[in-house]
Amino acid sequence: MIKYHPEHEQLVKFVSGEADPAWSLVMSAHVDMCPFCQKEVEAISEELSHEHLSNDAHVTMDSSLNLMMNDIMDLSTASEEKEQSQTSYLELEGRRFELPRALRRFASKTDSWSRLVGKLWQAPVDLGEMGKGHFIFMEPGGSVPEHTHRGNELTLVINGEFQDGQRCYDTGDFILMDSSNTHTPVATHEDGCLVFSYVDEPLYFTSGLARLLNPFSHLFFK
Amino acid sequence: MLVGMTVTEEQSRVREPKECADEMSEYLRKIAEQRCRVSFSRLFSFFAPRVKSYALRQIGNDALAMELVQDTMANVWQKAHLFNYEKGSPSTWIFTIARNIRFDMLRKQQNRKEDICSEDLWPVLFEQTADPNEADLEEQTTLNQVGEFLDKLPVKQQVVIEAIYVKGKSQQEVADELDIPLGTVKSRTRLALQRLRELLKEND
């Protein structure tokens, strides 16, 4: 059951098209998975359409709009656009993971999986100018060493669940972490856990041997 | 009172939002089904100036604003058949189209169009195929009624529909549990939803 959602204000920015593109992507994928936020998005769209299109003050047709109208009616109906066939899943070790719609386009831009420390797998995703995102798979019992964040870390649980000592996150959950959060994610589900993650600055590992990773943390999750 | 002032009257008449939405929906239907030019000109006269003032506030450049109006209204003319009456008002639909076009225009200006485009984020202008996330059946009728109709489906379809809609499982999970291909789950879902829609229509 999805418990964690983007803040209302973040969704408003997303719906109005003003959110950061990478954030928009993660929010869009969450909305694909989340009936609650689908309703939110519908309600916000309606509100924004009222705000932007319903003002009755001094809107009138002028001659250039009239010309435009006639030109448009000369256009033929666009040929049916079929959604291009996209890989809708991600494969790892013989398992297939269904991806939310918004992330499907990036499935083909995902590099191969590589094993990180312990029971962790990582596959970078080229997001163009937005940088890189990562699919991260934690095998059952697998964990990311305790870390904090220099910037923002957006995580969407694609399949399975994980805990971080304070909370348990389920499939579809949207999680925002920043420098005020330190956590140690552990995959508790017997099937492990697949997440999509986007960080704008490298993670900062805070305990034990993992601190040795910090000089190389740009290699991890960034 | 003067007669023969229908145009002015039409424009100044204060309309309830619902009434206006119904009227605009009817225009969209006629555009989709008959390429009705009168309907389009009414719809255009109402929305184009509003989209233009939205565009001007957002972009602040007259030429680009007109481009946004042009693209938005051309999509309305060409893709009216994609408007879903059950999912929202014409004004919401047209706003989302304009929002998408504005988003792409800005990305293009930054030469970043390739990273991500509006259709990735908000698929407004695509045929919607049966999607297990869509819960619009629930809104059309009571759950009890659906339960009755559910009994009329082949058992194999019932199992899939229950797992997805009642237990909230993903199609992949259902495929894994029943040990059948994902494609089979999808086609069973689609067939079952089609059948349910027919049953709902018959009993409306």
C-alpha cells in the first residue's frame, strides 16, 4: 500500500509544468502507480484550468485569431498515433520488473547492471541534460550503508519494499531525502527491492568502513 | 430590448461552469464525429483568447504566445476524439494540452527537448487503452453492481480482475502468482473490462 506521496505543492508545480524536469519524471512515475495522486493531479489540473482559462475579463477574438481559426480548420485529422512500442520491463538475473509508464522510455537507456558492495546492484540511466538516474536493486537482506545526502535524493519504489530503521517503504512510495536525513536502507522483503533513484549530489556515507567510500561516492548513485 | 443582437447576447450571458462544460463537450463531440466547423468556431471563440492570455502571462512574447495558441487549438481540432468525457471538463483538457506545449517550447528553447518531453510526463494526447490503474468503472456504478456483473464473467477473467481491482495487485504479480504470461493477464483484463463495460451499458 502506497503511503508516501509528493507534497501537494510539489504536485501543483508538476501539474503546472514548472517542476524541475528530473523531479517531474519521478513524480510522473509515482502518479502512474498511485491512484490517490492520480485523483490529486486531476483535481489540481481542474483548479489550474479554472485559474488560467476561465477568467472572463476582456478576452475577445481578434482578426489574427480569426485567421488562425480558419487555417486550423483546413488541417486534416491527424493520423492515429500509436504509442510506440517500448520495453515495459527491466530484467535482472532472470527476473522481470514491470516499469511505470513514465520510466519506460528510459528502459532502453539503461546501462547494464553491475554489482556494488554486498547484495546491491546498480544500473545507471542516462537522463540526458538532467544527468543520471539509477535503478538500484537490493537483494533480500541487502542494504545501502548508512548515509546522508548533500543534495536531494528522490526515490521511487518500483517493486518490493525496504526499511530504513524509521519507516517501511512499499511499492509505489515516493521518498524525498535531503541533508537532514541519515538512513540505512535495508531490503526486508523476500523478493528484494527495486527502486529508481535520482540524486543531485553524491551521497555521503556516515559510518564504519563505508566512510572509505566517500572519496569515490561519485561512482555510486551519481 | 433590441432584437438581432444574438452575438453580443451570447458573449455577455453569464454561464454556469457546468452548463458551459456541457456545451463545450457537445462541440468537441461534433468536431470529433462530423468535423463540425460551426462547433469548432464556437469552441475556438471561447477558448483561443483565454489560451492566448494564459500564453502571454507565461511567455510574455506575442509571437510565441500565438504559436502556443495555434498548436493547442490545432490539437483540439485534430484530436477531439481523444477527449474523455468522463475524466474531466473540456477546459481542463485544453489547459493540459496548452501546458504540455508550453513545457516543450521551453525545453526546446533550452535545447533540451530530447531529454524529456511533455508526453512522457502527461500523456494527454494518446489513445487510452485499458489500464488497470483506471478506476473509472467504480465511478459509474456501485461496487455491488460490478460484483453482480463480475459473476457473469468467465472464471479465469474473474480471478484476474479480483486480484487487480479488489486486492490491488499489479499485473505482473498476478502473472507470477497464477504462473501465466503477463500478456495473458493483460488480455484477460482487457476482455473482462470490455465485457463489464458492455454489461454496464446494457443495464444503464
